[in-house]
Amino acid sequence: MSTKNSIQVLRMFQKYCLARREHRPGSGLFFWCLSLVPYLVPSLVFLLLSGFTFSACAAELAAGVARVDLTPPLEMKAALGGYGERMSRPAEGVHDRIFAKATVLSDGQRRFALLTADILGFPPGFKPALLERLAGGDWAAEQILLLPSHSHTSIEMNAIHPRNLFGNKQIGQFDKKLFEWTLDRCAKVISEAASTRVPVSIGTSGQTIDGWNRNRRQRGGITDRGLTVTRIDRLSGKPLAVWVNFTAHPTFMSAAEMLFSAGWPGHLQRRLEALIGREVTVMYYNGAEGDQAPVGRSGAGESRWEAAEQYGTELAKVAHAQWSTTSTGYDILFDFGLQPIDLPANRWHADFMKTGGDEYGLSEKLLEKMLPLLFPRQTTSGSLRLGDLLIVGVPGELQAALGLEIKTRAQKFSAARHPAIGGLANEWISYILSAEQYQRGGYEASVSFYGPTLGQSIVEGALAGVEKLKK
Ligand SMILES: [Zn+2]
């Protein structure tokens, strides 16, 4: 009798207990306890005979979750990010609150933190500062994966870029107070999640859903329709956390909407938490969303706020149905890594002045100075293997076709049933396109700062990282 089977017997018993409690709420504690005896005795005898000990759980995975409110107080006058034309104006209020959430996983030897945040992106320099803030907690860069939702009504990314000291309102201005505030909260959520770990069972499922996203660069172009749901339950069966991956820009709101909001991913998380109940924490991460736009639901109402709400809440229903049928296991593969990737030389696209340059108010002269300061020479791809789930992090806004290429190739040599792209992982280095799409030009190409070979560098680098993970 293996430990795994013993735990499964225990879990069946716990599930039975919960079911009895739920189905007979008015029958009184005494009779409820009495009704369990015929099941409890044989279960305990069986577990004892099979050599089950509670210390056996130490070899299984444990997880802790936490959340912090990341909405900057209005008196901080934090710039609202997402569109250059907002000219770094501060948010005028709060439509719905934005959060940072963390799950910390541990197998008793090593631990790993996944942090998601309702935020546009993390600039280069943020994660190293976070590691410093966590100093003393024994965290290394490969143990942390930051995944922002890419909300366009949230903290301005360049306002928390410590090297962005150019005073350009269109790209955002460094705001030290806001930087420290965001950093503190992200450190806090990781530390809190790390301090509350319980043994868990974990499972992932995936499906493709039609009509929820479209390729915004090419009508009828490639879309990534994958919806990936990861279920993390306590041994009692009580849900602890759910991770949801779906690929689309949170861009229902335009530059005219000036309130903090987590956009449709915020509604997705809130509604799914309500549907599952039992204090579960839902965490959303985006995919290769570089050219993916959301497709609004019909009858969503007049305002952009309503469109975002309807999209998020309806997607939550789809995710809930999927979550309900997701099975979990105990003895699962757990590995992670961080692959360094050398980047091609910095350059800007010929279209830059027509599109991105116009939006961001930049001249070529200024760019020559800015690019080496704002964009790194080397980046990373962080990845996580968790049973059937494989998250491959990409440090920016990857074109969906390249995301699908990574998924297909990674699945072949890792045998992970559910590969997912973690978009904008750890840091935002720009849009990431294939050479063909880069040459084609347009908005995304003009906000891509490493030339036509960037896409291939990231794909090969990310896959090299996956190859090093345990299979
Ligand atoms: Zn974007």
C-alpha cells in the first residue's frame, strides 16, 4: 500500500464526512458523529495496517496563499498606466480594487512562489529590488515567478521603473513612493503565503474555447484559445487556490476611463471565487497576448466598464465548470528554473515614429539615450513544472503564434499535458514578434525594441529552460 493510496483513502473519508455534513445540516452534531463510526473505524484500521504515518505528508507538496490590496491610496496620486495619451495623469478614483496574490509551493526541500498581480507589467529592475526586499527570507531569482494580468487601468509600469528618469509624461515618470509601496506589498504577499503552508493535492485541466479572443493584427489570424485551470486543494478537499490562464489583452477600457480597475481579469477572479466559495483564492495569469484582443460578449451594456464585467463574469462560469471536473493528485512532479537569454542589440522599428513614437512622444535622439537604460542586455525565462502543468514564462508581450510554437515543442519533450505561457513574466522587455510580423510593421512592431530576431531568441531561450526541467 503506497503513501499515495493511503492518502487517497483518507481523502475519500474526509470527502464523505464533508458530504454528510452538507447533506444533513440539521441532524445535530451527535448523530452526525455517530453516523461516521461505521466508516471511521475500518478506515483507521486500513490506514494503520498500510503503514500510513502523518509524517509521510512531508514528502508531498504543501502550499500557502495570500493576497494584498495593491490599489494605491488616491492621495498618492499614482499615475494610471496603459495608454500614453493619459499623460501620467493620476487615477481619479477606484472602480474595483486591484490585488497582488501569491501561492508558495514547497516539497520540503525547495520552495517556489508564483505571484500574480492586477497590474500592466513589471519593468526590468523591479524583481531584483523585490529579491533585495525579501533578503533574509532565502529567496533566489529562480524561486519567484511574477505574472501580471496586463490591466490597462492600473499602476503605470514605467512609474515603477527605477531607471526611468527622463521626465516624459507619455511613457510614465518614475515615482519613488509608488515604487516602494508596490515593492513592499509584493514582498509582503510572498512572505505571508510562505508562512501559511498546508499539505495539498494539485491538478490541472485544459480546454479550447471559441469566440473569446481574436487576433488584433490580422483579421482571422492565429489565436490561442486555451483555457488552463489549476486546482490546489487542501487534503480535506477544501479548495485553497485556483490558477486560471487565458490569453487576451485587458483592454475594454480606453484612455478616457480614469479609475483603477483590474479589468476583466478582476471580474473573472472575483466571480470564480464567489462561485467556488469556501475562501478560495483565484489567481489569473495572461498568456502570449501580444496580438490577442478580447471579444466582448453580446448584450454587455453601453459602457466599457460593463463590457469588461460581463466578459470576466461569463469567463468565470466557463472556468468554474472546468474547475469542477478537474481531478487532483498528491505525488506530482515539481520543478522550476530560470533560463538566462542573451538579447539582440537594441533598435527601434522604422514605423516607430508613426505609431509608438507618436503615442509615447519620443524622438530618435531621445531613444538612443533611453533604450540602453530602460531595456536590459540579458533577460530570463522562468518556468514551473507542476504535475501536468508546465508554465513557460516569457518576459514581454509575445505573439500568440510563437506562444503556440513554444507550447507544442515543450509538450513534445516534457510530456506535460497542459503547457501554458506565462505572459509578461518577471519583466516587460517589449512586444515579441516573429521576424515576419516584425517586418510587417504596425503598432506592436513599433513597440518592439530588439529587432526582427527577438522572437526566435525568446522562443529558443524559453525552450532551453524547459529542457532542463525534470520530466
Ligand atoms: Zn499590451
